[in-house]
Amino acid sequence: MSEDLPAGSASPFTTLRNAFFSGALLLAPLVVTIWAFTKIIDVIGGTFRPLYENYLPESLQRIPFFWDLVATLAVLLLVTLLGYLSHYFFGKFFLGILERSLQRIPGVGTVYNSVKQIVGTFGSERKNLFSKVVLVQFPRPGCWTIGFLTNKAQGEAQSRAGAEMWTVFVPTTPNPTSGFLLILPRGEVVELEMGVGEGMRMILSGGAVVPPWPVRDQGTTDQKTKGPPSR
């Protein structure tokens, strides 16, 4: 007869299973990173491969991944060069001609302008679009969610509400590229101390990553605990 395991001890199978999952969790970020970079190289390099593949010696065609990598790096360098030239007169001049030409093509101009507005909104030139992390009650009173304060300007929508209204973007989890645009009274928006990057990491992780709090700045020895305003 087999002896019972002591209380609190795990069976060999359970130990091996837990060890396997621990190792898988450690390797998961590395595997996902390698997979993502491989896909990027395959998409970019594979797209341009037909343009030069026939000019390569047959012996060199046996390493397609290497040439995809070279093509990807070349594309990235060209994009960087384009961005560098765009800051100078001749670059702006030729880019302006190209842009006007695209806008005159039926259908293409509409798509181009729409994409340009989206990129301009979330691009590097508007990196401070999300000025502050806030806490709002959404989608119902008593249910709090993380959002980003995007504007305090009082336009037509805010003025017609009859009070000082703030514009807040509430992203979805774990995909923050979509979300909800909320125009809320100033008194219903709770400003938080966490940075925008910390708030975004919290949203991406579905709340699994919680920034440390209270935040202690240099020269500050104590801070008062803050919470949502009482109703």
C-alpha cells in the first residue's frame, strides 16, 4: 500500500506541473517578443523581396530570412531619412506636392485625410494629448474607471451643458486604441497622481499592474491619502 503524502506536501506530478508553468511564464515574454519581430520582418521584408530576389545569386537565395532582415532595416532607414528631411524646406516642399496629388484622387484623398487626422491625434507631435490620469464613474454611478483628461476647453458642447465640463477619454481594456469619449462636469472628475504611462500600463494589464501609492516625491516625507469625493 502506498503511504499518504504528508499534509501540505504536493505530489511529484503537481510539482512538475507547477515548475512547467513557472518556466512557461518566464519564457512567454521572450517568445512573444521574438514572434512579433519575426512577423514584422516577414511582412516588411517579404513584401519587398520580389523586387530584388531575382538579382541575387542562387546560392544567396537560400537564406531568405537574412535578406528579409536586410530589406526591413533598409525600409526603416528610408522612413527615418524621410522623417529627417521633412523638417527641411525641400522635404516639406516635395511632401506637400505628394500630399496634394493624393488628395485630388477621388476616394484616396478622403481615406488619406482621415488617416492623417488619426495619426496627427495620436502621433509624437501630440504625445501630451493625455494630460492627466483621472477617475470617473462609468458606465454607471458607483462604478469607477480609469480615464485620461484630454481637454478642459469650453466649446459648444461644454457651454450648452450649462456648467464647466471636462473632456475625458476612457480606453477599453486591454486594447486602449478604442474607448469612450465622455464630457463630464468638473466636479465628477477625480484627478490622480499617477503618471500617464502608469495609467496606461494599468489599463493594458487589465488592472493586474497597480502603480505604487502614495507617491513620494523627493523632499516629501508624508502625503495625505486621497480618494474619490464623497457624494
